[in-house]
Amino acid sequence: MLTTKSVSLDSIIESVNRDVSFSIPVDHYDAAEWAGDALDLIKAPMQYIRRVTDGNDAPIIDIVDGRGELPCDLVSIIQTMTCDGKALRYSTNSFHNTMVSEGCKDLHCSSEATYILNNSYIFPSFSTGGLVMSYLAFPTDSNGMPMIPDNGAFKQAVKSFIAERQAFKMLTMDKFNPNTYQMLLRDRDWYMGKAQNAHLIPNRDKTESIKNQMLRLFNPHGDHQNGYASTSSPMSLRNTTNYR
């Protein structure tokens, strides 16, 4: 199981330039984009960091005229609530946007808070307010460069991905050996697959949560409103029958 520890991309770039004989050194901006591509292809949830737009960890999402701008480092949304703790669900209403427009009120007695996403914005079912969003974010350093999970498989996968991309770039300019490129391509595919499997084995703490969730007879209806805080808690059933 991965942890949230990360290493700088600079160390990966230095490793590539040291181990592969490129006549043209790897450009840092190219490497940053390639590293992002590699991590996006691996798509392991534990490689990201959790953030919350609570005003401390990240700014609260301000809703103005029925929409709010999504965080720039957003990878995927975990859950969204209003500032007073009311959970939102994703809207299935084909005409969701008309619910918050003047003169076109919702006549179906629906008081649920919902939202949709469109073009880097979130559109809730109310026109003004604030949103607290729990989400997965791409980790970056102080210079905005991506951070790499401090795991051998991940570091080797990103390293081999950058090396293959640099080799392909030089190959198109007839400045790299095709046979060597094929070797780097095989290494990239091998380590990318290994990194995808590295996050699948949970530790004992996470295994306990998975076990508790699987042994539940049912999940409480209020889990969504409570942020699923008790979903992996042990279930206790009490027999209230009075025997005489």
C-alpha cells in the first residue's frame, strides 16, 4: 500500500540523465509533462493527496450566479457539502440549470441539494453560497512541479516513461539508436504495469475497514449526509425482544 510520502521530480530527472546516454539532456518542463502523463495512466488513488475546500486547507468554493470555479489541482471529487453541512449529490435532472434561474422554479417539491459539472465549473442547485469539497489533488512542490510517490515501482515507472519519451523525441530527429529505443520501450511497459499493481495491496488498517464494510448487513441511509464516516465501522445489532 502506498503512503502519502513523495519525492521531487528533480531526483528522477537526474537519474534519467545519469543512466541513459542522451546527447540532449532532458528538459525539466518536458519531464514535468511526461511525469504527469505517467501518473495519470497509472491512476492509483493513493498517489494523490486529499484536500478540502474548508477555508484552511483550500479556499471555499464561492457560488456566484449559480456556479463556482473548481480547484485547479482537482483530480476527482470525493464528496461535496454546503458550508452548513448539507450534502449534495450529483444531479440526474436533464434540466438542472433551469432550477436556479429566475422565473423557472422547481415545481416538483424537490428540496435536495444537487450539482453538475461543466467546463471547469460546478453548478449547484442554488444561486449563491459556498461549497466545501473533499477531493483528490495532484501533489506539487513549491515550484509547481509534480511530486512522485516515494515508492520504488512508481519512481522507476516515471523514470522509464520519461526516458522513453526523450528517446522517442530524439529518434524522430535521427539522434537515437532504434534498438536502444525498443529496450527503453519494453522497460517503460514493464515498470508502468508494476506501478499499477503496487497500490493494490492494502495494509492491515485498511484491510480492517474493508472487512467491516463487507460484513455489514446493510448501510445506514444517512451515510451520504454524514460523509460516510461510519461506513467501515463495526456493525452492532441489538436484540430488543423481551423474553418471559
